[in-house]
Amino acid sequence: MEQTMMLSLSMRYRRHYTVLKMVGVLLFTLAVPLSAQLLPEHLDGLSPREIGPANMSGRLVDIAVVEMDTRVYYLASATGGVWKTTDNGLRFTPVFQDEEVHSVGDIAVHQKDTSVVWVGTGERANRQSSSWGDGVYKSMDGGENWTNMGLEESHHIGRIVMHPDNSDVVYVAAMGHLWGPNPERGLYRTQDGGESWERILFVDPMTGAVDVAMDPSNPDIMYAAMYQRQRRPWGFHGGGPGSGLYKSTDGGDSWTLLTNAGLDNGLATGDIGRIGITIYRSDPRIVYISLEQGERFNASTAYEQRLAGIYRSDDRGDSWTYQSDWNPRPMYASQPMVDPNDDQRIYMLNSYSYSDDGGVTFSVPRDHRTHGDDRFVWVNPHDSDHVIKLDDGGLGTSYDRGDHFLYHTALPLSQYYRVSVDMAHPYNVYGGLQDNGSWRGPSQTYRSEGILNEDWNKWGGGDGFLSLVDTTNNRILYSESQYLGLIRWDLETGASRNIRPNQPEGFIGARRNWTTWPDLDDPYMELGNAMPPGNWDGPFIISPHDANTLYAGLNELFKSTDRGDTWTSLGDLTSGTDRRGLVIMDQAADSFVLSLDDGIPYWPTLTAIAESEHQPGVLLVGTDDGLVQLSTNDGRSWMDVTSSIPGAPDLMWVNQVHMSRSIDGRMYVAANNYRNDDYENYLWVTEDSGRSWRSIVGDLPPDQVVRVVREDPRNPNVLWLGTEMRAFWSWNGGRNWLPLDGNMPTVAVNDLVVHPRDNDLVLATHGRGIWIFDQLNALQEMTPEIEVSDGHLFSIEPAEQIRYRAEKAHTGNMVYEGENPPAGAIIDFWSAEDREMAQIIVLSGEGVEVASMELEAGRGLNRAVWDLRHTRQGVASESGGFSRGSRGPLVIPGDYTVRLSIGSIIAEERVEVREDPRLAFEPEVRAEWTETLLDVWDLVDQAQQLAQDVGSRTNLLDMGTGSGVSDSLEDRLRDLERTTGELVSRLNRLYSSIQGWIGPLAADQEMQSLFLRNKLAELSEQWEELEEDLPR
């Protein structure tokens, strides 16, 4: 029978394909893809849901505020696109999420023509986890639409500035590739809105521009900071002779190097690292810079003979005064910001701090209650008390000059590294985040508001990575922080123990790189015993054969048989290369290298571990120096299989190894090589326990950069893949791949897992939190035969009749609400072509129809959701569809048959309907309650029909077409209209009250039911009599 289907339409653009989504709501929800052969858009009926969290947010790197209306501003996320607010941060909308990249370095809005917005992609931090971009984008409509304007190989943009009077004149500080040399770097200028570019400042292929600033009173006067830096897998060098501060007085046509020993202007000279620039707006003669230089300059620790810090000029850069050595961790975010109304007030990053004496001394406020690693500060030029701070934990707004902050809790920008799930009901999701610890949250709640920030709780600090729940004792959780800081938790009491292998209590967890470079002749003594080397994202697993057994990787692989209390080494499985013999940018590694190896204190180390589910002790491991090794005897001996992997590049980063659950001897290796400036895809499988390997990159689009692969637990031909830009699905073992986009943004998928019971795909994104594809049946069961068939109905997972309820008090609008799964049975089907009608009927075990719907279908996968309630033909609405005043009762739990009629196909699948797991009733009580509801629901329908019949005649009177009706008849008619309307309202209230409690009717409900039934009969009789008296 027909049901009303309300449609909402949305479109999203990608460079390679267009997606059209149609969503039907009410009793069924339908997603309709477009027509074509099997293409990415044919999977969009299976769009995932976003569950957050947003309470810890994620790294924000830049802000562009419309100064004439400071309620409007744009936020640039390191790996989560661009967000816009028009109400001072109360609500945010993602406006840059469907482009080909997700990482942003800088954003700028023109202050006179505020519809012009520029985005520079690729974050300007130099983290080992930093992502890259594909140039600069321009919007001419306030962020609604974007066009890539070039500089694709710049990879990282440090700053964008626009001429204040001509928005077509734009300067871009292009940092260039982080992981290798390339020519597209330096300072660029366009004078035609990005149609063409000229490089106006260039040093060499290892030196890019990190900052550029324009004199607000004279746009021809500019300052630019050039920055020589490079990462490699084994380390980082953050400076050199290429770095320096430049000035132009002719709009960038020519430049003078200010960090030139020949000028004797007070600036440091020689090898320099990162430089940040800020100009005092009220008097542009005053310029401040932060400058990195000095022996042993590393992180935020100060050393003697250090020449770095804060400099001030009072004459537009002709001479400089050294103010102080304050410049915390410059390679990350060395950036001063002068208050536009007070030249003595200087804000400084990476560690949020401020000075009130022109940078001579700095204070670090301790009560701001926001994240401590900071990226940018904006000060309102109209009100210096109004300060906005961006950091690794999101966004804070201050109205007392930066001492205290309002934290914005609705930006879902969490940057996950790893993800896992447990077997609770509903299951929980666990994972670790960039500099925001390790967290647990539900995949579903029983409240109508969805999944809220308060549903997540933190287990472990630092940078969070993998968390695993003990497979036999759900009280025990293992979590880790950077460098395999492994902790065992009791989830009930909160008790914890440090179980990092090979680290007796009392060892210092050294993360400062120079402590790992011992030199007996070095006058700087070691601070203590540095912990054994471990990877930033160190691997560990619980044995699938014994929950007491753990394997964990430092540079050696360790095994524990007592949940981590004691460990045994299974050997060093790296190459053992001494990185002191390796060079970066032709620089030998020594203590004088700027920001030496920041973030990479240890190399080489293990990065991946897997154990076969078929045979205990069959182990596969990978390393960050490109090795893959296999043991078949629990680590007593090892076979290096790297040379058997075709096309494996030297020093590749083995991001993950994976063992097939279904097929013994099948193993996977997911690797990437972008740390050697190679962005190709690397993915292999072996079917013979590592003796031979083959690539399964297949037709994966180029330069996706592989992060993780998982074989489906139900169908070993199905693979799930996470890359730097999106997730993919293969139905044939990797020969072909399709992106899983749906409503997902472009974002790095760092990890993923298929829940073994609920059959959901859980994605851990590095910038947009957790996303879940509910019910994978269709993608697991898809075959070429189905693709060419007229239609197909896929199997259906059991569905629960969850009673959602509103639980929260007033929250206002600054609240993040993650999505619960669809409320009902998910019905996926295939259609060979666009069709105006497909029919779904639900039958009881006795073959009685309990629900039905007719709906549109499109070429590809379609999804409908049955809400587990009875339906039947209702009362015709004015729109010509069908509707009723109340939803039908929930069906009795049990087995039902779903029948699909589409084209020439009639297909059936079984679905099990389960009661809400929180409820327990005898079957006969539940059945009697349902029959009572059906009876009252029938009364509701009858009353609605009566009310509509009466109303149709009063409508004629209201329109002046009811001639021949006497005043007395009209009075009777309008009185009946009023009483039938009241009857419908009271029956609906009775129906609703009965739904609220499973069991026999209360005495009042019994009385109301009888009274209203009799009243319906009475009013129906009155209508029959009145109809006889009304003119035809």
C-alpha cells in the first residue's frame, strides 16, 4: 500500500564524480543513486553516520575573521577542511570538505570584498603526521564553491595575504614538499586573481616560504620568511643556510635579505630555522619576528649560547633589538602575534603565552583550560579583550584578553590514529587521538538526542594510539601513548599499570631527541636513562589464541604471557641502521642541527604486528625501515620476506600487516613511502605464507597513500581499505576498488575495523572523528551476477525495537550530536536501472502483510529502513499521498519476511525483529499489548476518517460554496467538526499512553478506551444523520 514519502535533495561535487542523494523519511528511508555502470555514486545509498566525538576537537591552524562583522569567520583545520560560522562560533558549517584534499595550512578573506576567500592546502606544521595539499583554492561566494587555482605541487602553504584594495593581487608563501626537495616553493604572486602566477622569491629546492606579511599602511612594503626544512623516515632537520628574513619595498619585485651578516642590523645570521612575522597595525614601523637558531635548539628547552627568540624593529626592519629567547618548539608553530592596539602585548606560540613588555618576558597563563599546544591567536582590532585561540584541541574564545576561554564543543575534528571495538551491547568504540589521549564511546545510545560528548570518556593521555579490550575480560583495557607508552587499565576502578616492555620503573621516558645521541665527549650530560626505542605509533596485539598473551614492538619484538607483567624479547627485527650515518639536506646529524629529529627520537623501530588466527605463533611484522619478516615458530626464527615483495621501495614505511581470518597462509602488507617523497600506492597479498607476493593496488586512483587494509570477516574476497584521502571497497580481492564516499568528507582514514557481530564498518579518520557504515551485507554479497540482474534483495541483519527517549535538559545550540544507527531494519537492494516504483512488503510468519511501501529506486544500491511498525492504508491527504495521525504499533518480536518487487524480480529475505534488549516480558503479555494497540490504532484511523469527512463539508462552507445549508444545519455541522477533532486528539493521547508501558491496560485506560469507542459510534451515527439532511 502506498505511503507518503518525503524527499530531501542534496548534491555534492567531487572532481572525478558527482553524487546525487535522495532520502525518503517517515516509515521508510530511501537513498537513491544515479544511473550508470557500477560507479562510485552507486554506493551512496550506503552513506555512513558520524558519531564524533567533538569534546576534544582537533588541530586548528588558522582563522580568517571578517573584521566588519566579527561574528563571521572561517577556521582552517590541519586535516579536517574549512569550517564557517556566522554567529560568533555558536554553530559551524563545513564549507571545504568535498575537494580532493583535506589538509589546510592557511585561510584568508578579503576585508573589503568579503565574498573572496582563499585557502592554502597542506598544513604549515612540520609534524611526522602532517598531511599535504594540492595548491590554493579560491571562493568568490563566501565559501559556497571553490576552484583550485594552481600551485598543486607546493604541498604546504604557510601564509596567504591579499592586497587590501585589489583582491586580485594575492601573495602565497609556498613551503614546498616536507619530505623531499622540489622546485614549486617560495613566494608566489598573482595579479589576476590566480589565473597566472609568478615566483617572486626563491632560494633553492629545499627552502620554501613559511610566512609573508604586508605593511597595512603601504602594501608595497612586505616581509617574507624563507625556511629550509625536511623530514625523512629517520629524522628531521629544521634549518640551514637557505632560511632567512627578506624585505621588499616594491610589492615583491625585488627583495633584500635582512639576516645578512653584512648589514649588521642586530639580527642573527648564519644557519637559521623557522621565522614568524607580525606587524603592529597601529604603527607599522614596529615589526616583531620569532627566529629559530642556536646550538641544541630543540623543543621548548632553553640552552646557553642560544641566539633564537623574539626580535623587534622600530624602523620597518632597518635595525633590530633582541628581546628574549622565548620561542617554544619553533618547528611546529613559531608565530608571534602583536595586539593591534598595544605594541607591548605580544602573544606567542607554540606554547600559548603573552608578554606585556614587548617580548622581553612572557607569562604562560595556567587557568585557560584549553589545549596547551597552540597554533594561532587572533586579536580583535576593535576590542583587544576579544581573543581567539586555535590549538590541537580546537577553538577557544576569550573576552578578558586571553586569560580565560569559552571552549567550543561542537567541532568534530578529532584526529584518530587507531580504532577498535568491544562486544558490549551496543558496542563501544575505542581509539587514540593526536595529542588528545585515548577515548571510549558508544556506537549507539538509547536517547533521541544521539551520541553526545558526555558519552565519551578518556583512558590515557598524551598522543593516543591503539586501545584494545581484553577478549575474555571486558574490565581490562590496554591503551598506549606515543612511543608505545603501554598501559593496562581496570575499567571499573580506573586502576592502571605501566607495562611498556623492557622499561623498569624509574627509567625516564625521554622524548627529547638529543638524549638519544650519547657522546662521551659531549659537555652536556645525559638527563637519565632514555627509554628503549619505540615508534611514534608503536604496535601491539592481543593473541587471538590466548588473551593473556600480548605481542608488542619497540625495535625488538616482545612477548608477554601474563598480560604485560613480564616480557620476553623475540629479537631486534629492524635493519639496525645507525641514523647518525644518514644525511638530510646534505646535513650530517649532530647536536647543532636545528630542531634535530623533532618527533622522531627513535629509528628504526617496529610499526606493525599480526598473528595468524589459524596457527598460534605464526607472526608477521613490519618496520619503519622497510622490512617485512615472518616467523612460524613464535619468534624463535625469522624469515625476511621483503625481497619477495615486488616493487617494495627501499625504506618504505610498513603501516600495517594483516592476516586472513578465513584462509590460512593469506597475509597482507599495507605500506606507504611518502616519507621518502613518494606518494604511490603500495599494497600486497600473499597466498602462500610469504613465499610469493603480488600487488593488489588494482585500479586504485593514484597517490591515495595506503594506510590500512582489512579482509572482510564474512567474505574473504571483500577488502576494506583506508588511505590518506578516503576509504575504499573491493569485492574481488583488490583487482578493483570503489571509494566509500556517500556523505563522507575527504579525510584520512587511518584505521578501520568490521564489527564481528553487528557487521558494521567503523572508520577512524584523522580529522573528522569516527564514522560507521551500518550493515555491510550488500557490499559483502555483491557479485557480477547481481550487478547485471534486474534487481536483488540482500540479506538483512536482526533489528531491535529500541525505545529512544529524550534525556537532556536545555542545551542551546552549541552541542554536538552524533548519529545513532537507523531505527529499524535496514533493507538494501539493487536496481539495474532508475525506476519510478519498487515495492517492499513485510509479512508475518503466518504470511499476513504487516507493512508495505512503494518507493523510487535508482541504478545501484538502494537502502530503505522499516521502522518495525505496522502500516496500512490510511486517510488520503490533500497532497494525494497517504498518511495517518499516528504511527502504527510495533510488531511482535519474531521472524518476518521482507518481499521486494522490482522490475521482473520478486525476492524475499528473512529478518529477525528483536525486543529492546533492556526489556523483558512474557510473549503472551507482549502479544496482548500489541493487539490492544492495533485495536486502538484502528479507532484512531476511523476517527480521523470521520473528522476528514466532516471537515470536507465545513471547508465548502468556508469557501462560500456550501449554498442551501441552513443556519441550524451549519451549527450542527460545525459542532460535529469540533467534537470529532477532540475525539481524534483524545484517541491519539490514549494510543500514545498505551505505547508507553507494555502490559495490561490501567483502569483509566480501560475506561477511556470504552468511552471513546462508544463516542466514536455515537458521532458516526450523528454524521450519518447529518449527511441525510445536507444538500447534495
